[in-house]
Amino acid sequence: MGTCVSRKGARFLIAQRYWTDTTTPHGRLMLTGLGGLAKFERELIRERTHEGRERAVVRGATFGRTAEAHTAPTTRVIKRSDAGEATREIAHFISARP
């Protein structure tokens, strides 16, 4: 991405600090290093989250919406439609646009 941006003639510079100037080798090195650290941190977060979810499943936790959360609103909409209620009124009931 940085190469694509620099080809277009753009550069990244913060408060006249030489280490943020992406047109210099030093600035590009710093940007690359910071990008690597950010990627490393994202991977750590992903790994820790995955491990935490696995431990929660072992303890019996479930994730996501319950089946009732999906079927109950659908059932109510079908009943209203079968009763002849207008689509606009049903849409308003479920806070949607017709």
C-alpha cells in the first residue's frame, strides 16, 4: 500500500518529524517497523480471543443468538401477514423499510 501511495506522489509526514517522512529511507523503515508491530499485536489478540472462546465452550458457554431470537420474529411477521396486515405496517413493526 505504501508503495502505491508513493507512486501517486503522496507522502506521509507528521509535525515535521524526520522519522515520519515516507520519502526517506529512515521514515520508510519506521513505517515498516510500526506496521509489523501492529500486525503482530493483531495476531496476538486473535490468538487470545480464540483461546478464550475455547475455554468458554469447555465451560458450557454458547455464542450467537438463540434459535428463538431468529424464529420468534419471523413467526410473528408470518402471522400478521396471514391475518391480512399491510406490508408497510409489518415493516414498521419490525423497524424495517418496505
